[in-house]
Amino acid sequence: MLLQTTNIRDRQIKEELWACIKKWDTIIIHRHVRPDPDAIGSQCGLKEMIKATFPDKQVFAVGADVDDLKFLDTMDEVGDELYEGALVIVTDTANVKRIDDDKYKLAEEWIKIDHHPLDDSYGKIEWVNTNASSCCEMVADLWLTFPNDIVMNEKAARLLYAGIVGDTNRFLYDATSPYTMQVASELMRFSFSHTDVNNQMNVIKPNTGKMMGYALEHFIVSDGGVGHIVLTKDILRSLGLDESETHAIVPLLGKIEGVKAWAVFVEQSDSEYRCRLRSKGPIINNIAQKHGGGGHPLASGTHAKDTEEIEEILKELHQQVLAHQVESD
Ligand code: AMP
């Protein structure tokens, strides 16, 4: 027995969504900027699923390629003219400003498929399920809802599995549900090598290893249990790293004993700081939102314009951890 949601509205949206996909001959799938495995997996997994079900449709996945994720899939080149008379589907992207790229506006109709808290409303059909561990889980759930209508294949299953592994940090995070495990097990029935996928996702460059060493040596933890580290442009330069390669240190600080919430600040070329926030219990996406960002209750992101704003964010994290402590006592 599948532990799918019994929410009637959710079922209706999936029916509307699949009926809409059936109607269009050209479908272009976008996802968020700076993609992670869940963004690429949901985008390209959906593409492969639609292609396997409707071989006559033209289906494309677009956006900037990311070197580290090319082992999952690469992007298609699509000219502006193809958007005329096309359906655009955007996966894993809460707000329009994070859609990669702007060409989605040229399409006649949009669909949103996302597991982040509803931030920006966009799309004729919006399927948002914040209980899903990942957007890949949602795409696989679409297949499991209509298994007689939708064809899953090895390529799509591999992509969707990779996205679930990525967003749950290998089934570690709280959002991992019994249904997540069921979906993963259904995908694992296809003959891709899940060991290869896991190993490829585990690989880090030697310089990334050095950055992890730096982070473990220099992190700061406050008395209340707020961990943080700031990586300036100078530090990145000395480690021979690019800003885009810093995501590997984010889960590291959460491993330190006593850390309840943490922040990783990375200075950008424009001297603003990208800020990644994580928590083991206190809600932190309200802090991200206050500073112009967003995300999930326990995993979100924003920007800080200078060191003063960094201090403000840390102070707010501290207050949130304290408030959570009081609630739990
Ligand atoms: P990251 O820290 O980049 O791994 O992002 C964690 C979560 O926060 C993801 O689900 C993102 O969608 C969300 N997020 C990160 N940065 C932003 C931002 N600037 N605005 C809105 N959401 C964000």
C-alpha cells in the first residue's frame, strides 16, 4: 500500500496538471538558478518521463549548465521562437526572480511544481506540496498517482532518485517521510546503479576538502548554540575556490556538538554575502524572509549586504534558538 497523501485538492491538481501536459506538443522545463541535484533531477526527470510517455512531444530542459552536476544531465539550447505555443513548467522554484532564465515569460502558459513554502504565486496551475522531501519526490509521486498513464524509465528514475538523495542529505533530514522511502524504493527498481549515483554525489574536489578543513578549524559557536562561519573573497582565493563550490561545508557545521542553528556567509563578487541558514528545530525561514530571502522552515537562504547585516542575522538566529528553547522546556 502506498502512503500517498489523501488530500483531495492535491489529487485534483495532479489531474489538472497531467491533463495540461497531455495537451501541449512543446514543453520547456525551467528550474531555479544555481541548481542543486533536486532542481536538475526534477527538471530533467520530468522531461524524461514526459518523453517516455509521449515520444512525439518536443520536451526541453533549459538553464545554465553546472560543471559539478553534468553527471546528472546537461541542458538543451532553445531559441526564443520555440516558446511561442509552448507550455513552460518550472520545478523546485518558489519565486519568479529565481527562475533560470527569463525566457519562461515568452511562453503562453506556465505550471509551477514545488515543495517550498508558497512564496510567489505564479503559473496557471500551481502544485505546491510542502510535505514533500523534494521536488523529485513530487514528480515521482505524479507517476505513482497515474501509473497506468505515465511511463517511468531508467534515466528518469536515476535523476529523480538523485534529487531525493540530494535534498534529504541521504534520507537524513526531517522532511524524509515513510512515503519518501517508498518513492525511493520504487525508483530503485529500475536498473540504474544507485551506488554510482551516491558515489558521484559524494565526490568533492581536493580544494573543496581544504575548504572543509578551513571551516572545521575556524567555525564559531555561540553559547546559545548558533554556529557560523564567514568565507571572504580572500579566503576563497587562497583556497583556489569559486563561490559556487562552497555548498559542501553547509551540512558540516550542523555536526558540531551543541549547534542548534547555523549560518554560512560567503562573500560574492559584488561584496554582498550569500547567507545559507540551517536549523535542527528553531524555525529560521522567517529570518531569511526578513532579509529578502526565503526557503524552508529549517533550511533557507538570503543575502547580507555587509558585516553589520551578518551580525543582525546572527542576533536574530540567537533569539530564535532561545525562544525555541523556552517553548520546548
Ligand atoms: P541554499 O542555502 O542555497 O541551499 O538554499 C536552501 C533553501 O533556501 C532552498 O530551498 C532555496 O530555495 C532557499 N533559498 C536560498 N536562497 C534564497 C533566496 N535568496 N531567496 C529565496 N529562497 C532562497
